[in-house]
Amino acid sequence: MAGAGEDAGAVGVAGQEPETQADASGRGSAWEVLGASARLGLTSFGGPVAHLGFFRQEYVERRRWLDAATYADLVALCQFLPGPASSQVGIGIGIIRAGLWGGLAAWVGFTLPSTLALIAFAYGVAAFDLGDAGWLHGLKIVAVAVVAQAVWGMARQLAPDRPRATLALLAAVATLLWPLPLAQVAIIVAAGILGWRLLPSPEVPPVPPGAPPVRRGVAIGCWVAFFALLAALPILRQLAPSHPLALFDSFFRAGSLVFGGGHVVLPLLQAEVVPPGWVTNDQFIAGYGAAQAVPGPLFTFAAYLGAVGRPAPNGLLGGTLALVAVFLPSFLLVTGALPFWHAIRARPAFARALAGINAAVVGLLLAALYTPVWTSAIEDATDAALLLAVAGLLLVWKLPPWLVVLIAALAGQVAGLVRG
């Protein structure tokens, strides 16, 4: 789209050639997607909002696999779907880039590092208190810089005029005053209605050339599979009681019914695994602490719960079963939505609604920049000074995010030692 590349260049890595290998159709390989997503899986600290900032840097600005407007549309789509929004965005980018195998590669690369770390923790390899770790605090500070950069870049693209900027601010205010799990969905729906009724018709984006990344028959099959599993698993669990089936049902339902992702899923998971005695409350809290220290999606906490739980299967098998169950709804929903999304996003009425939705997404990011990102990271002047240094490394010196993460972790550890 016009202006998307210019905007990406304004906030991206100046002077760098995009790292991309594509065929004549613009598609890449699943191996290429796996490599890029694995690097993000190793370095993307800070939670789902920070992940969206890392994704934008890597896939839009650096590799240019999609333009800023398409990325914003994909983020808006995943805000509507239940499950972990950042992981769904990554899966969607993988599908757009390299088909269904690309979506699977994007998920594997992004989730595998934290999954392995949390399963190792479940085996008792690590037993430590992360609450006061200085290096972890440094990672929280770098997340502030990443989210701020994402907010600024997306605001320039998605809320450049007074009406859309007003919608973004109203969405931020409503999010801060109404911090409930379903608030984001209600705010996005309201912004879509206001955009449809009040905003002028934007330039209608063309439908991407060539075949959609997913055939419609496959997409419909994914929707059927999602609703069939959601309805059938609880019934099968009662008809043929077994722990593996109960485990899969509990985690599939958690991944299917939670909006907002991230920390929102924790109470639901606790209600599924602690009351039946699969995991003790102390084990649950210890795993939650470990999950804060690893990169990638917080939903990989499910792997820890499956690995540490009783009775069998547990360990690697139980962790894998729980992980697949909690992420399977996301894969089915994103795959099922993508081909229809490309068709409806080009309609003028929907384009107006989408403009309002995208402005609201900026507001949601702005609210998240304050809480939980800022409030959990910036405690005093030392933290503010480290934040300015990290922002300079990202925005002025254009260092890669993974290197900035390492520098921030080291600086946070040193600051923690100085504080005593």
C-alpha cells in the first residue's frame, strides 16, 4: 500500500537491505520462517504487547515480509479471536509467508525456546526465586522501550488525523478505566461501529494478488474442527474417563475461551489444574515465576503445568500434550479466518470499520504501555535512566533487539547489585 514502506523505513533499520528470500510469487520457505521466528522466540521478552513490537521490527521493518497496513490488519483480526494474540499474529505471518507449513514453523520457532526452558524447570533443573532478579528487571525495562516504539510507529500509520487519534485516545482511556478481561473486545467492537458510521471511506486496499494463503475449503474445515473439538471433548471426557483426555480437554478449552491472552489465561489454568490435584498451588506459583523469566508467549506456561502435573502423562509427554492443546485453537482460528479476511477487508464499509478498529488498537497499546509495562518496570530514576539508554540503542543506534535485550539484562543485574 502507498506509504506503508515509507513509514516502515522511518522507524526501521535505516540503510539495511531487507533480509528476505522469496520466489516469484513473494512466498518464502518454512525453514526461513522457522529461523526468523526462533530468533524472536529467544529474544522477545516483555509479554504480548512487547511481542507485537518485536514482530513489527522483524517482519515489517527489517525483513519486509508484509507492509505496515497488512500487519495492522492482522493484529486487529487477532484481537477479535480468543487465545494469545501475539502468537496468533506470528502464525498468521508464517502462513502468509510460506503457507500452512510456514504457520507451523512460526509457532514452533516462537514457542520452542520457552517451552524447553519451562519443561526443564518442571524437571527440577532450576529452583530459584525470580522476584528480585536484577537481570529480569532489566528485561522489563527494555520491554518499555519496545512497546513505546511500537506505539509511536503504529500511531503514525493508523491514527494520523484528528478523528482517528481521538478514537485511539478514547480507547486508551476506556482501557485504563475498565480493566476487565472482555473490555478489549467491547472497545474494539465500539471503535469498529464508530469508524463505520463516522469515518470517511479510506482508499480501498486491493486484494493481494494470487491465491489466498489458505484455501477456503481448508479454512472452513478448521472452523468445523474447532467447534467440534470444543463441543465433543467434554462429552468424550465423561464417556471415556482418562487423564490424557481430561488434560487435553482442559487446556484446549483454556486456549479457546480466553480473550486477551497472556496473564488473562492464568486464573483459568489455575482453576483447571489446582482443584483436581494435578498441580499444587505452590507448584503453580513457582512455574508462574519461572514463566516471567523466559522469552516468547506466556501460554507456554501450559507446558510446565503438563510436565510437573500428576498423574501421568507428565514430564516431556505431558508438557507436549498440554502445549499442543492450549495452542491448537489459535492455529485453527487463524487458519480459518485468513482467506475470508483478505476478501472482506477490501469492502468500503468494512474498511471504514477497520480504520476505527486499527485506531483502537493504538489506544490499547498506549494503555498497555502504562500498565502493566511501565508500572512493572520503572520504579525510580535509575530505571528511567536505563530506559533512556535502551531507547537510544534501539532508535538512534539501531542495534538489533536481541543485543539490546542482553545489554539491558546485564545493566539491570548491575543496577540490582548496586542497590544491594
